[in-house]
Amino acid sequence: MKVGVITLGCDKNTVDTERYLATLAGYSAEYTSDLADAELIIVNTCGFVDAAKKESIDALVEAGRYKEEGVCRAVVAMGCMVERHEKELSEALGEVDIFLGSSQVDRLVPELQERGLLGAATEALHPGVRMYTGDLRHVRYLKISEGCDHGCAFCAIPLMRGKHRSFGLDEVVREAQLLELDGARELNLVAQDLAHYGRDRRDGKGLPELLEALLSETSVPWLRMLYLYSTGVTNRLLEVVAREPRVLPYVDMPIQHASDPVLARMRRPERQRTIRDRVARFRGAVPDLAIRTTCIVGFPGETEEQFEELLGFLEEIQFERVGAFTYSPQEGTRAIDYADDVPEALKRERLERLTDLQRSITAERYEERTGKRAVAIVDRVGESPATSEARLPWQADDIDGITRLDESLSPGTLVEVAVEEVVDDYDFQASVIKVVSLPALPERRMRSRELPQSQVTIGSFGR
């Protein structure tokens, strides 16, 4: 049976999809990137905001068309949106055959077997196996925990993913080792809040200890932190990041707002002063640090003065990048009881103003990085002859632009470059000075570690 997938939402969903596919591979299922050839289509949904919900519904409807126009025999809806809205979705989407929320993934195989779509297991697989389906094998995501305990008023993630659960340190390291065997040169650590890692296990092993274990037990050259609350910026973490060049000087630190009354209504753990102080501490400890953040505009009760306070804070702090979106009420959250009193037109206007401001801030921050040397990782061959597309340490995969190089190099190669200029707002042009390291061949990686390798990789599970 050929399986096609549509993955929506965050990088954590990408990890989950890789696990679903690997599980099915143990039952003779074969992945296909062409949905027209797929006998089974899995849509891993996102339910974070209204726009994501609409995208998920559109994807499910589109997948259903392949039951008439292709060879598809069944459509499976999985993930966050299903966890929250299974009843409504099942009533509205007759083209979908199976609905499984984030807490029901163990039912995937039995449900398919019940319908005669899947046979018996063909090989014994570890329950954390992952199958890669992307086009950048050297860039992988390592989920270190599941769920969230923060309880922000606007966020439904705890309702979709449950309470925070850290995966065992040994399990995470094992998964990282196998991702390295499969070609990983950059590991992006993801969770709802990386800083919460280990608190629930009470074994004294938090994020700093996990980073040190990954450094000592793998040779992956780039480790990147995504989704770290500012409350988790501890002296111990700063010490590790400042000391270890393989931990990139980059952090995705969502603040959501900068006005204390808005932050209080949002039930965020930080306030403007604490955010300012922690950003200063991080930048003071880690040279050339790049910080990306996230902001919500139009939250209930947000006044023009409070919005201007957010703009003033962004201008003061000078984040490298900001992802912004307008507030939309989510059923089951505390904010659903707030009057959504900021008109949609005003929300969009504020979003545009924030985006325009941040574009100019990013331009200034990026101009400061030109004329310097840095190490870049090559992602793909360029569109023009004898060129490559790469990323610098302050450019996370898929969200922070690219760096164009003047040589054609293999994906996964690390090169020292001279950063020459900013192009197209968020991209860079750079010239290659020298190759720092080449990606190892699979045979060499196999000899370097006594670990099994196949089409899939083994990893932590703990859903």
C-alpha cells in the first residue's frame, strides 16, 4: 500500500508524521510524495489559530478528492485539530474515513487493519522509528518533550497536546545519534517550551544537561534551539551556549506582547522588565546572538496605547526577526470569555504596522552582519550555475531566509564565508572562503557507530 501525507502546522507535527510513516512501513506500507498514487492519505492537522484550522479543512477536502480522481481508498485525519474538534469534523467531512486525535495515534494501525488496508507486521520495529520525507536530509527536528503547562489564555495547545511530558534524556540522545547516522548535520530542538525540559522527571537533568549530552554523544555540528520562553534563560544555560560553538547563537523566544496589562490578560509568565533583562543577559553572555520572537496583535482589550508600547519595545530591543499574527478566539481557552473587542480591520492594520517596523529593524540588524566572516551550512544547489543556497547561524530552516553562495557545493557542507550584502530584505549574498567540513558518507557513518541503520530512524516516542 502506498501512503501519502500532508503535514500542517509546526515542526513538532513534522516529527510526528515521520513516526506515523515509519510505523506503517513496518506493515509493508510505502511512502509516496505523489498523492495521485497514494492508496492512503494521512493529513496531520493543526488547530492553533483559525487560519490553520481552515488550512487543515481545505487539505482534508483536497485529500478526499483523490478517492474519486485517484487510487485513494481511505483518508485519515490526525493531530491537533482532530483532538479538539473530532465530532464537528466527522459530521462535516464525509470524505474522511478515520479521525484520530493527538492522544489516539496508537489506534492508527488497528483502524487500518480493521478496514483491510493493512496486513500483519513485516519486521520488528522500535516504537520510536522515524521515516524522512523531506528534501533536506541534513536538517532534522528533534522533539524533546510533549505538551505544555503554561496555560496562556489564548492558547489551546494544552487542550490538544496535554500536560508537559519530557522524554528521557537517553531516549533523546539515542534519537539524535540515529538522525546523525541518517545524515543530520543540523538538529533543531523543538518543544512547546525547551526550558521546561526535565522539570517533570525530577532527575536533575534539564536543558543544559541535555545539550551537554548531545554534544558529547554525537558529532552533529549544529544544534539549534527553537521555542524557548525567556523565563528559562538561566545562568547554567547561558554558560553552555556561550561555551559550546556547536550550540548555535540563535534562540526562538516568543514574547507575544510587551505591555504588562496585555501580558497579564494573556496569562503570560513574563513582564516587559523581565523580558528586557533576560534578553540583555543572553546577549551579554553569547556574542553575535540572534533572537527571533513572536507577537500577537489585537488581543482582547488591546488599546492603541498598549499596541504603541509593543512597537516601542520592538524598536528598543531590536530582535532579528519577529513572527506576528492577529488574535483569533479559540474554544476552550480562557480568552474565549473575553470580549473580542478589537475590530478585524484594526487587527490587520496593526499587524501591517508591526510588520513594516520589523522589516526596517531586521534590515538594520542584518546590515550589521555584512562585512564579517561566518560559517554557513549548504542546503541545496543554487538556481544559477556554480552557486549554492545556504544558511548562516542566524537563519533557521524555512523561516529566516537563505544565503546565496558563489560556489556549487554538496548539501550538508559547512563553509566559512564572507558575508557581503543583504538581498531581498531577508537573504544574504556571501562568497566562500574555505570548506570547513564535508558531510560524511553513509558507509563512514555506519562504521563510526555500532548502531543499526535502515530506511527509517529510531527515536523517542512518549506521546
